[in-house]
Amino acid sequence: MKMLCFASRNTKEMVRDKLNLMFGIGFPVVLLLLLTAIQANIPVELFSLDHLTPGVCVFGLSFVSLFAGLLISKDRGSSLVLRLFTSPMTGSDFIFGYTLPLVIVSLGQIALTVLVAVLLGLRQGFANILLLVVVLLPVVLLNIGLGLLFGTVLNDRQVGGICGALLTNLTAWLSGTWFDLKLVGGVFEAIANAFPFVHAVNAGRAALSGDCSAIFPDILWVIGYSVVIMLAAIIVFSRRMKSDWNGK
């Protein structure tokens, strides 16, 4: 109940920031429309919807990290979290109270992106689309966890630089959404494969095509990263708040 009350408050806080919310949810759709228009005017198939849609979904979720980081860093900056730390809420209550509304926003972003893709001509069945959403859930938690972790240790300006610039660029360049990483190869491909983004896109593409066996082991990489990042966010948040409280 404590967590749900805190989640309700965070939902209202995000809804107040309508501009950033609309940008975060709508920007993947703009990308999908733009790249589909480019594909319609070139003779070579570079951006087919069945390959492009999972990649755009994964890239769009990087903006959720920015929402998460800004939300928690602003609460820390205003000492709201510090005051709430006198309540019986634990570190996990705080983290999951932030996570729940962000999951809802993420699912809304994914649903809108897939809906637009269907309207543009995506012909995959409902079962495959549902499987795509399920496969993207660990990606949702990964990006939320990253945002909460950075928001715990950084101020809102620093969060804007890390989550708004660095993380989105890492997701864009290392996910294989816009180009096949094998075309670059070498060290670049090895570095990309060490991060979860390309594995998230590969698992999403396999899910959308209905190839369940191809989802593994890519999805295991994403799940592993998600678990570690969420646990780190809980531990770091609890220690940081205790440190701040003792400092007062």
C-alpha cells in the first residue's frame, strides 16, 4: 500500500510535465514515420517494418531512463525523498514506487509505436506482437533501473547529460537498429555485443517474426543486465538516503 501511494504521487508528477511526456512517447513514432518514408523512396530495402519496429521500440525506451533519472534527482534535490525517508518505506518501496508508473508509460510508448507500425503496413499477427511486448519488458526494467541509478547519484543537470545524451547515443549506435553491426565488425562489434542493446533488438526481432528459439540467448543478456541494474539501484538508493539522512 505504501508503494502504491508513492507510485500514485509519481504518476501525477509525470503527468504534470506534459511536454516531456508527449515527446518521450511520440518521438519513436516520428522516427518510424520518417524512416518508413525514406524506405518508400529508395530501391534497396534498408528499413523494413519487421526489422525496424523492434529497434525503434528499444531506442524509444532509452528516453524512459531520462524520465526516471530526472524524477528521482529532482525529488532528492527538493529533499522530498529525505523527508519521506522518515516513513516506514524501505529502499525497495521507493524504487518500485518510481518503477510502476514508468512501466505504464513505457508500455504506452511501445503500444503506440507498434500501432503506428501496423497502420504503416506491419503484417505480423497479434500473437507475435504480444510476444514482442513480453520480450521488451526486461528492456523496460533495464532502462528504468539505469535512470533510477543515475538519478540517485547525480543531480538533474548531470542526469540530463548522462541519460539524455550519452545513453540515447549508446542505444542508437550499439543496438544495430539503423545498420548491421557486422558491417563495421572488429572491436566495435565486440563492444556492442558486450552491452544489452543489440541483444534486446535481436530478441525483439525474433519475437516479432515468431521465432521463439532465436529469442535465446539474447533475452538472457537483457534479463541479466536488468536484474543487476535494478538491484544496484535499490542498494545504492538505500545507502545514499541513509548517508544523506545522517548528514542532516
